[in-house]
Amino acid sequence: MEKKINLLSKNLIFLFIFIILFLILLYQIFFHEDRNSCYEVYYYAYLEGLITGYNESCELKKIELSNFSNRILAYESTFVRKFDLENLSFYSRTSSRKYFYYKLIKPRSKNLSDYITPNESEIKELALFLRKYFPNDYDFVTAAINITKQLIYENDSTALNFKYPLETLVEGSGDCEDLATFLVSLLKAGGIDAILIIFDNHVGVGINVERTDGYYFKYKGKKYYYYETTNPDFDLGELPPYLYGKNYTIIG
């Protein structure tokens, strides 16, 4: 009888240990933050001089950013960008950890199509906001263009120095291809067919939307009206004179 009790006690102990280990495993899988990844992101940001320090909870002690447009606000470890549209305002929020991952760690592709990211959560959120207030396709396109006009064009002569739309959104600026991929991503996230039109040393946007006039490119049997993202004075369907007759390729 005593042996049976001892055996039962041992089994209960083993069962208790097993349950504890199992719970620890579940915690690691579902609840525990990947601290190494967090440290890696912030450490690279620290080395690049984008931040002044980080602590053990992976929250930034202080954010110091240079060459960002003056519409960026930094709240601890979240970047907030405000867009104004008629009588509406939209606040886009991006975690600093996600931004620094894109900026410093995420591999850079040589293929510009890889920078069209309509499924990025911040891009989708902005598109859903615009669709809510501008359900008509043409009105939505106009609103998306007005959002893009609030981003600053900065000429970057470095070849293949592409940004992801998330970076352009946070920084509030970009080169021609950065603004173009941002706008195409936003349009696609809102259900609008849009393409990149690539010239020598320049990238523009083609938008498939119902319209009666303006300059357009034909692609797969559809009309894509040109939009120039680098100059807010240009309207949809207006091709800059220096692009007339130039060779181009299209990324759909």
C-alpha cells in the first residue's frame, strides 16, 4: 500500500512538472515578446544615430530624428503623422520598432514591384478611412492624390535606394519612385487599379478611373491616366512636357 502511495506521489510530481513546462512553452509561443529581435532593431537604430538609447523593456527613452518633415510627431515609441483633407483629419500611427525594422533590417529588393504593399496595415487603415468618406471611385482617387501631395518630394540620386511605403508614410517624404509606390499602394488598398510608369530616371503613376479627358497610357486594354507625384501643381491626366515621347515600361 505504501509503495502504491509513493508511486502515485511520484506520478503526481511528474504530472505537475509536465504541466508547468507545458504552460511555460505556451507562454513563450503566444505571449512572450521576442526580445532579441527587439534589441536588434533598436541597436541598429542606435548605431545609425536615429535614437539616443533604449531600455530593457524595448521602449525608446528618447527619439531623435533628423531630415523628417515637420509634420512628424514622436510619442515615446510610436510615430504619428497627421493628414488634413477638407474638413477631415487622419492620424496615422506606426510603431517605432516596425519602422526601424523596415529602415535598417528588412532586405532591399532591386525589383520596384516589391515596394507596392497595399496589404500593409497602416496603408490599409488609411485607405479604409478614405473609402468611408469618399465611396465614389473618382472622389477616392482625388483624396488619395491629395494625401500624397502632403508628402514632400526629395530628389535622391542614389540608384536602387528605394523606400517601402511605410517608410515614406512615417518620414513624410521620398523620391519619385517612393511617392509613386506609396500612391499605387494606397490606391490598390482602396480597390483602385493603378500602375507604375517607369521612364529613364523617373517614375510616375497610372490610374484606371473613369474620366473623359487627360493624358493616359494604354495597358492591357485599359486606360491609365497619368499622375505626377513629384509636383503638387500637376493634376490627374497631366503629363509633364519633359516626358513626352520618352520610352517607358509599366509595372502593374
